[in-house]
Amino acid sequence: MCVTAVESRPGGTSQALRALGEGALGASQSPVHRPFGARVKAFVALTKPRIIELLLITTVPVMFLAQQGVPDLTLVLLTCVGGYLSAGGANALNMYIDRDIDALMDRTSQRPLVTGMVSPRECLAFGITLAVVSTLLFGLTVNWLSAWLSLGALLFYVVVYTMILKRRTAQNIVWGGIAGCMPVLIGWSAVTNSLSWAPVVLFLVIFFWTPPHYWPLSMKVKDDYARVGVPMLPVVASNKVVARQIVIYSWVMVAVSLLLTPLGYTGWFYTAVALAAGGWWLWEAHALQNRARAEVTGGKLKEMRLFHWSITYVSLLFVAIAVDPFLR
């Protein structure tokens, strides 16, 4: 695995970037009118709902696997609400910390803190409130193991990934992605109030899925990251190197996904889906590598094909996890 590390930005560069970002924010934080409906949408946007959809896709099916059938639906609802609030709080705090660079990146230029629809103080209070409420909700209505796992994921994402890794190392997504692996542990613990090898295997699947899921998107927007000094792997390495890393992680991910059946947790249906979906993933990963080796650039690199397929892959895999108990 590539373990490239880069130096954090020099103090002068960091200060200049922060000043520029705060200048942009200051110019947009005094809107003449902030309609109530738009404000509500802005606070919802702080939670990054589309990302949370993926987290819930990996949470609920694991609850079916843990129950080996249909879990208590009230428990499922409480786990989803708690998970949404926890992840939403983490995402809001991420936006608070990254507001300086968000103002300078094209893909984040319309986030609520940048447009001034939400102030930094409001965002900070909102994120902390969601963190506290989600932890108490999990602890009082689900169980405290799930509560601590949820709080741990939030703190890891905010502190370890956003504050420490993101701006310092090209391996930020690799290790920062651990936070996104936690929902499978939470889903299992919500049902069993314990942990087992099954959620550990699925934790590893998501761990190895995250880099080849995110690196293609980073390849697409690497100029944005380069502009603000965030050393995503595509910023500090060639497309050939990135594509090779994607292929390596992809093979490990598919191999790990097949461990559930020999361990006795899944049957033929999950295995068939994992093989078919994993095979298609590897086809796309190697196709991207071939294009990178041929030094194809621009739209012809088609890096977003793998990004979009990665979302479909994880959805199919976890739907199979939920369905498999009914076919054994």
C-alpha cells in the first residue's frame, strides 16, 4: 500500500489561506434576507444527507444479519435516527473546521457557511447539539455500546480525520475512512448489544472500499484540492499511481467480502451477489488503470465510472446481506 506523507502547509501559507477564506466568508455572511425555508434547508445541508444515506445503507442490513431475520422495527427506527443525528453532527463540525478551504473550492462553494446562510457560531452549536442528542438517544433507547461506538465515530471523523489527517497526509482517506466503517458495528451492536466477527469483516469491507470509492472523485476534482493545499493522493501522485492503489484496495476489498460465507454468517445468495458485484468492480478498476497507463486524461479517463459504480456496489452488497437470512 502507498503510505505517502506530505508536510503540512507552512505557517505563512496556512495563514494566508485562512485569511483569504475568512475574507470570502465575511463578504457573504451579511445577506439582506435569509428566508426561514432556506435556513431550514441550509441546516439540513450541514448534515450532508447524501453521505448519510450510504451510512444507513450499511447499518440497517447488518441489523437483519444480526437478527437472522426481521429485527424490531422500532429499534431499527431509533438506530437510524440516532445514526443520522450523529453523522449529521460530525458533518456539521467538519464544515465548521473546513470553512476556510470550502470558500475556495468549486465543489464546496455553495455550502451554507460559505454562502452565509448559517453562521460559524450557529454551525458549531448545531454540530455539538446533534452529537450530544445522538449519544443520549442511543444510550437511553438502544444501548450504551452503540452510543459509545457512535460517539467514537463522530470524534474520529472530526478530530482524527478533519483536524489531523486531512491537510497533512495523502493517506487521509485511508485512515479517516475508519469513521465511515463504524455504522456496521453500530447496527450489529444495536441488535445484540455485543460485537462479533461478522461486523468486523464488514468493517474491513468498508475500510478497503472507501479509498477506491473516493480516489476517483479526487482525481476528478484534484485541482480544487491542490488549490487549497489538501494532499489527496491524486494531488501528490500521478494517475498511474492512484489507479494502481485503487486496484490493490479493490482486490483486497472483494476478497474480504467473501469471508462471511466460510465463517458461517451468509449463504449462497450473498456469495453470488458478492462475486458478481465484486467481479464487475474489478473490471472497472482495471479498466481505469489501463486508461491511466495509456496516459489518458480529461473526460476520456472516465474516473467517475468507478465512483458511481462504487455506490451501486455497496448498495447491492448490503441488500444481499439483508436478504440472505431469508434464503438459508
